[in-house]
Amino acid sequence: MPELFKGKIIRGVGGFYYVYRGDGRIFECRARGLFRKDGVKPLPGDDVTFFVTDETDSEGSITQVLPRKNRLIRPEIANADQTLVIFAVHSPEPNLVLLDKLLIEVESRKLDPVICFNKADLAREGELDRLRDIYRGTGFPLCFVSGATGAGTGELKRLLAGKTTVLMGNSGVGKSTLINLLCPLAAMETGAISEKLGRGRHTTRHTELFYVSEGTYLMDTPGFSAMDVTEIEAPDVRYYYGEFNGYYHDCRFNDCTHTEERDCAVKQAVRDGKISRERYLQYREIYTEIKNRKKY
């Protein structure tokens, strides 16, 4: 009986699954036929058992997918704990309405968001304080880092420790730079897979995990975005703004949307400076967008 190893699927391409064994080795594995028979599809993020069929060429066969903590359908990933939502302080300028949409998307999928502003070294005077004031009331962890200088990455590593974290971020925010800073083996892992596939360095067309430290992984995926927040109804948007929670029970109307109603405690809190005015206006914009879209 061949020796069984435990590992984690870091990528799946064309019926092959690339399994990280924990000792710096990545094995190209096939899934045994029983998975198809039982309707089980191995996914990036899955913990598996496998045996080695060729030690020299780093090939193996997956024998079991271990129990999952969770599974997302779009994109198809398993065992995610939280999401790192990355925006740049500058270059490109942060679209905070889009950031709020992504936070809504993350929460709707039952994942915990961490907000990360990269390129903090480019911040104008008072800019970091402004962003901190906007998002302080959310209750979400918030960090400022610089991929160029490495500043803030110690705090970011603390927030990532012991978890599998899904990365979200538009082109140009410095996501690849952060991956390389946080995951020294990232280029090696990508190179090993590319060599097996006979290709050059890949773009992110497939979900891929990067090993940071024992029990800590970053999950990079092209399919996790929320430009339109299509599955949220307008009246439900308010529930994704945690800073409203201490006030909406004091509104005159139980179904208050905190927009045009009289005697709204949330709007009063904005006037009193207890809720960020910018964050509230972002809420209004998303609420109105969804409300108008549902009419057609």
C-alpha cells in the first residue's frame, strides 16, 4: 500500500490538480475515478490525501477530499475564511463606491472582509486619516501597506495568519506585488505549474493558492467581483452598513431606508458626525442604483 500524504489543492487545470504537500513540493495529481462516480469535484482550497506515483517528476493521485468548511459556487473554491479587499490609495484613485459593493458581496457570501489600502507611500497629507475615518465604523479590519517599501506588511501578515484568504482587487492596485512580498514561494509555485503545463508565466485565469506559512494561504482568483451587486435588493443594502446598527431602531419608521424618510436616526447620526458622511453618501448611491435597476 503506497504511503498517503496530506496536501492542499492550490490549482486545477484541465483535469490535473496541483497539490502542495507542505514541504515545498507541488505534485501534479489526477483525481481517482471514484470522485466522478460519487459526484465529487476537487476544488482549489480543498484539503486532500494523495499518494505519489512518481517522486522524480512530482506526480501523484488524489485519494480523498477531506471535509470542507465551506464551498463557494462563483468562483468554485473551498475552505475560504476571509477576503482581502485591496485598493490603492493612489494610482489608480480608489473608487469607494466599488469598494462598498465588494464589501457587500463578501458579506453576502458569509466571508469576513479585511480592507487593505496599498501604495500608502503615495498618500497625500491627511489622505490616510480620511480613509480611516470613512471605514472605522464598519468594524472590519483596516490596514495600510506599501508594496514598494514593505511598510505595513507585518500587520497584514497578522491579519492573514492561520487563514485562507481570497484576494480581491482591480488591475493596478499592486496585488501581484503584495503576493510576492507575502509569499516568497509564489514565483516558484507558479513556475513549477507553468513548467508542467509547458507555458510561460500565467495570468490569473484560474484560481490559485499561494503558501504564506503553515496554515496560511492566499487565494488569487479572477472570478470574484461585484460591479453590480446583482443579488441584493435595495431595501437590504442598509443591513450591510454596520455603522447604522446602533441607530436604525430609533428611526420613526420600522422600514426606514435612511434616504428620504422623516425622523431618521441614521441621517441624524450623519449630521452629528457619528457616521461618516462620505460612507453614507456611498450607501445612498448604491441604494439608488439598485432601486432604479429593479424598475426595468
